[in-house]
Amino acid sequence: MVRKIPGHGTRLSYYDFGRTTVQACQSDPRFSYCAYVPESYEEEGTQSYPLLVILHGTLRDNAAYREAFINLAERCQLILLAPLFPAGITAPGELNSYKFLRAGDLRYDEILLDMAAEMRAKYRISGPRMSLFGFSGGGHFAHRFLYAQPEALEAVSIGAPGIVTLLDDSYDFWAGTRDFAKHFGKPLNVPAMRDVAVQTVVGGDDTETWEIAVPRESRLWMPGADAMGANRIDRIKALGRSLEAQRIAVRCDVVPGVAHDYARVAPAVEDFFTHHFTRSRRGTVAETEMQP
């Protein structure tokens, strides 16, 4: 059975509610996504819902990431979007291109914007901006998305990226942002970044370096590659300092006793977004009450 949602022009089926089925991105079907829609969502209703994107790491277990944040979605009345950026898009066995937002003419940040636009066409999404959490490879993506598309974000949680891009014009991209416009077609918009609520989060025992070392013989090595520290804790703190140097407020959470495990840092992430959306709703209610 399908029924039409007033004002949207898109027909929803049973598989578009709750834990949704996987949809191909219409602008580029190599990429796909699933979602979670709260139980309160009604086809003929008027309530709108913030959009929170939950982005996977290198393992690409996007449905598991969605599952980890369903309680948050119900508690804060959010719609979750869980993209899938498959491995092997640019070459057989290739794992990492999405983490740096672009590969040649392929722009992963713009693919995510297209996915968000599809969600807005289908559901009642509140406000013009979305929020984003990414862990590990998703943490790579999340902080670089903040640089490339700050106007699209209201909050971002950056979880344990292995390699960070410092907001620092001492180095070229990827180590820094000196030549950012050459890679992304527009300059950095630091004032817009200051309007985004930012969290960095990492496990207090996330100290393994076997996967994230960038020795001089690595194809990734460039000047500045050694400026961020040795492990994920060092690197996320260096990232936070570079943001704060530009007067971007950062909430830093180092979760004791946790190694590289998104499920065990999830409570700190939930706390960050719970506070953010609670404040946002209070502000919205206050603005509404002030209107004549």
C-alpha cells in the first residue's frame, strides 16, 4: 500500500519507514544509502525532523552505523541517513578515495549533498542544514566536509580519523589547506565554519599506528604529513587546535578505556547531538513565541 504525502509529491511505501530499504543515489547509482525514520513520522502529519548523516568507516558497514543511533533518532526525533561509498570505485581494491572528498572529477561531498536532497524531496526535513557524524574513515570525510561544505552543516562530530587535514595554510592539501581552492573550486569559508557545532571524539586507548602511519616512502607523504602527531589521539587533538586557532569552538571528548571502536564512543556522540538538538529546539520555540 502506498499513499501520497501532502506537499511532497513523492509516494512512500512500507519500505520507506523505520529501517528503510537501500536506495541508489539517483545522481550516481554507484552510491547508495539507507535511512531510519522515527516511529512518529506520519504521512499526513506536519512535524518536521532534523537530518543526521551517519557515515561509515573503511569496513563500509553503514547499516550497523544506522542501528547504533536509532535510540538517538527516536529520543531526539531525527531522521538518519546512512550513505554507502563502496570500495573499488576508482580502481579495483581502492579503499580511501571517499575520505579525501574527491578523486579526479568525482566529488563525494557533492554526492552526499545529492543524497540529502533526495531525502528532503521524500520526507519533511527541518531547516536548510544537516548534521554529520563520521568515525575512522568517516571521520576523515567529516572534517574535510566541514571545510568544503560548511554552509550545509549545523553540527558535526569528527570521530577518530587516522589522517587529518589541519586548518592551516602552512601546508598544501591534504596535510593543510593552503591550496584548498585549487582542489575544491572555492576558498574556505571560515565564518560559516564558526556557525557549526563541532565535536572531536576518540577512544583514550586508540593508540595503534599500523594503519595510519605515513612514512616518507608512502604515496600519501607530503610536507606537513608529520605535523599532526603519531596516533589518532595526537592527530585529532592537533586538528582541534587548528580549528580553535581560527576561533571555531570545539568540544573534545577522549573516551577512557576505549580503543578504535565506534560503538563504544557512541554514547559521547549521542550526548553531543542530544545537547545540540535540545538547544536548537529551544531556540526555535523561543523564536516562534517572539513572532507577532
